[in-house]
Amino acid sequence: MPSLSQGKQVKAEPVFCLTNYLEAKKQSIDAALAGYLPGEDNYPPVIFRAMRYSLFAGGKRIRPILCLAVMKALGAEEREKDALPVACALEMIHTYSLIHDDLPALDDDDLRRGKPTSHKAFGEDMAVLAGDALLTEAFALLSGRELRELVAPELILTIINEIAIAAGCFGMIGGQVVDVSSDKGLADADTLHYIHTHKTGDLIQASIKVGALLGGGGKEALEALSIYGGRIGLMFQIVDDILNVEGDGAKTGKSIGSDVSRGKLTFPSLFGMEASREKAGRLLQEALEALSGFGADATPLRLLAEGIMDRKA
């Protein structure tokens, strides 16, 4: 029986390369961040130097890339440039949280992405202020003229509200509070789930939700993407816990074993390594299942989820 394609030239679909996609989006985001953040020629220069030091310390830009990838999944890739202020604000908020998380009063880390942490480079006082400044600058960007000229005011308010809740006391800050105040000897699975879901997961989920809002996603799409975001947010932190035990410090850019030395509550400390890997694997499958209603445009989201599971840094 002759092939249906006999006599025709079948054009092969180009293979999607996640590495190229991530690099292209990272370059776009980095260029936008460099333009949005005031330069060191402003007064007082030290605060702008400290902000730039942490913001351009080698971050992978996962949160802003997820925001843009969701727009692609919804067929709105041509409007990604309109979303750059939102994507960059997410990265500023994430960076501020890392600066504060590294402080002696919290995790007391010396290294972040292979470089001295902000308080090691600039002192504790300037690190606190640099984090505060990045958080404030993020909301200045979210409410600024550029975004107001591109996006409807009502939608901007919804986006600001989503991000503020994810970053605040019912989200990232709430998770951090429970992390530092819970009795590690009495902590249970519910406490650990609360910490990881809020401290790490909420801002990742918000990045996806605001991308869906900017991409014009309907209720069904928003619900599916929220499930995807929740699963990869928790998976991200479980993998982080695993890497802190058995990762390569040269690749992670952080001190290996610091969680154990501080007696931190983590998935490996509570459940063991094998169960932690199994949990992360289940979350990956649930995240991919949530995307089952999306077509090829959601390929970056699928591969990003797999990349988070397999990451070494």
C-alpha cells in the first residue's frame, strides 16, 4: 500500500530546543531589567550598586520566563513585550527575597550563585535596604506609565493584587515566618507543606497566573495553569532540598549541607531522599497532566517542568 505522503515532500517540524528558548528569553529579560533599574550614576550610588549586584548575579530568570511561556501557551506570544514590566517586577521581588533570606538573622548564607551574598559584599544594613529597594521598585514598575500604556488599568490592578498576595503575609512572607519560627523537633508534614508551598511556590504560581491574565486566558485555562504552577512550585523546592544534600556546590553556587547543619525542616529530613524524589516525580506528572488541554505552544511549559525536576543547580 503506497504511503499517503508518496509523491509529496513532507516538511519536518523543527525540534524545539529548550536551551535556546531559555537563553533567548533570559537575554530579553536581562536587557529589560538593565533598562528598568536606575543606574549607579544616581545618588546615593551604593544602593543602586547593591541592587544591581544581586539582580545580575547569575539568576536563571525562571519566574519571568514562566510568565512569558504561559503567554506563548495561550497563543499570545506576540504580546510578550507588553508583559516585560510584569516579568521584570517578578524577578525583582524574587531577588529581594533571596537577599533577605541570606541574612544572618535568617539563613546566614555566605554564598549565592557562587558569589558572596549581598550582606557579605555590602554589609547587613545595605543588604536589608537593597532588598527593600528592589521590592519597592517592583511595584513602581507594575504601576508605572509604560505598563499603563500597554495594559488595561483594571487588569493591572488584578495583576498587582495577585503578586502582592503571593509575596506577602499570606504567601512568601507567611512561609518564611513559619520556616523560622516553627519548632523543628515538632514539625510535621503539614508544616513542611505550608512552608514550601508559600515560601517558594506562591510566587512561582503567581508568575504563571499573571502570564495567563496577560495572555487573555479564560477561566478553564487559568484553572489548569494554576494547578500546573502549584505543582511545579512545590516540586522546585523539593528538588532544592535534595540538591542541598547531594548537589554539587560548584554548580548550585551554594553551600551543600547547610540545611542539615542548621537543622532546617526539609523533605529529605522528614521523609528521606527516596520518598522526596518520588514526591517530586508525582508532582511533575500532575503538572504535565494539567497541561493536557494545551497544544504545541505549551511545549516550553512542559519542558520547563521537566527541567526543574532534572536540574543540577
